Amino acid sequence: MILSELLKLLYPPSCVSCGRSILDESALCTPCENTLIDFRERPLIANRALYSSFNYGEVASDVILAAKESHDRTCAKYLAERMAISFAQIANELPRRSYLLVPIPSSRAADRRRGFAHTKILTSLLIKAIESRLVRERQESHEAWEVRTLDLLMPARRVSDQTLLTAPERARNMSGAFSLRTDLIRRHEQSLKLGPGIILVDDLVTTGSTMNEGMRAFRSASLDPVAMLSACVAGRFLANKIGR
Ligand SMILES: [Zn+2]
């Protein structure tokens, strides 16, 4: 018996939201997964479309928190796989020869507390999911494109925790929050000149102020991302205002 099977017997996989044991190693049981509502809109932030996988709610928040705060790899992979489906929509609607996925960074304090950079890991898993999901489709279509990631954004200054802030407070809090890694931009100047479709990546979009600041940082360097991609969306983009 291999180790992973033994571990499965000792610690059977369970749903991160309701705790029910599940057969396959997945983040959610089928009933919980069925409560997730696909996000089909394309709201604009800084005149670019936000693509997202599902609406924020109780189950979505359990998956996101486990990935983010408990370093739950199964949950992070689950988010990445759902986001790969949304990426396929971007590749379809905004065709490019290459894409550059840029994670929205957390604060340095949050990275230190967690011991890892959450959106960076999520973006790497997303690229893996995109490659395994789309590699066959790409071969069939003869329209090869590549997808890579670069950590071009970094926190420029300290920001407050956003949880209890209103939308205008969040916008003020995030203003000037990011700067671009000019060293990396210089190093990758040639490939950036070829105009890859830059896509900003985050796990959750609430008021859009964080994405808006990411867009602003790029535009200040005359780079214009083509879209934004998140696992889920809450707040002003949702009719029922689940945002918190
Ligand atoms: Zn469940």
C-alpha cells in the first residue's frame, strides 16, 4: 500500500465547508459544491473586465479561508481549477499569443504571518491547472499560446485591514498601495514589448479598489493589463451584497 492510500485511510478526506467525509480528495462535497453560483458577469474595473468563477458566500468563504489562512493545498487547487475555466473564457474572448498572470500581493505582514504568499501560490497552481486543462485544446486548434507568471507588483506601503471598511474607505486605504518591480520589468523588457495579455489575479474581489490600484500601477508604467481574474466576487458586484 502506498503512503498516500494509507494516509487516506487514517485521515479520510472531508468537505472543508460541512465536514462530511468524501470519497475523492476534493475541497467540497457535492451538495456544498452545488450551492456555489457561477459568476457570469463581466463588471468593469478601470475599464477592463473582471472575470470570476463564482459568487462569494458561506461555502466559497470556507474554501478561500482554508486556502489562505490554513495553507490547505486541496482548497487552493480547487480554486485554481475553477479559475482555469474562467481563464479559458478570457483566452476565448481576448485572444493573445501569450498571457502573463500577475498575482495581487498581500501585505508583507500578512505574508509573514501566513508564512507564504497566498496569491503567488494560487497563481502557480492556476498555471498548472490551465496547462493540464487546455493543453489538448491548444494542440487541436494549432493556435499555440503560452501562459506565464511574474510577480511584477509589490506592496508600496502599509495598508490597513480592509475587512470593516466601506467602499470609499477601501479606495482611500488602497490608493498608491502597489508599485511595479522595475528591476523585473527591465529584465523582461524584450518579452513585455511583445505585448503579452497581462492579467491581474486575486482570490476575492469585493469593492474592486485593490484591482483598481493594481491597474493604476501598471498604467503608470505604460503597461495596460487586458483583464482581471479572481476566484470569487462579493460586495458591490453582487445584488444580494454578501460583502464583508
Ligand atoms: Zn460539504
